[in-house]
Amino acid sequence: MIFDRLFTQSTILEAAMQATQYKNQVIVNNIANADTPNYKSKTVNFEGALAEAINKTKETGVNHMGSVMSNIQVSTKENSTTLDGNSIDVETEMINFYKNSTKYDVIVNSVLSNSSRTDTVYSTFK
């Protein structure tokens, strides 16, 4: 029972890490294309897909965390903010990168904490 819960927590954290890493890649790609004419900013919403997978896992007892990455929504900002048709605002992208990187750091710390708990439980049953 306790191992099942620790495993579920680990798979949730793994999916969250993958999703936040993907979001950072999209943000970095936006920044890299800040001077590309007609480039449209992309945004990633993984929180809904993650919440849905967590709820399905809790309801069914079956791990649905593998569906998170395939259900992530990527949208494009069509409104241009520059004369060349580019919709990148570098300052906004930097803020988004900082916020998402902070989420990633929290998740990594949770993984480390979860790992420590797993080691403690495992050593108790040796």
C-alpha cells in the first residue's frame, strides 16, 4: 500500500517534470525567435492535462500519468506586437521562463524528498 502511494507520487512528479521542461523549451524557442519576422509566440498549458491524469489515476487506481505529454495544449498567439509581424515580447517570455523554472525547482525538490522517503521505507523492510 505505502509502496503504491510512493510509486504514484513518483510518476506524478515525473510527468510534472517532463511537462515543465517541455514548457521551458517552448519559451526558450520563443525567445530565440524574437527577431524572426512573422514568428508567432507559443504557449503551453500542461496544468489541465496533469490535473486530469491525476484525477483519473485516483478514480481508477490505474496509472494515467503517461497521457500527460500527449494531452498538453500548445497555443499560438496570433496578435503581432511588432511591425514585422512577430508576436514575441521578450520581457513576458523571461517572466514566464522564471515562473516555470521555479515550478520545476519545486518539483525537483519534491522528487528528492520523495526519494528520501522511499529509501527510508525500503531500509525499514530490509
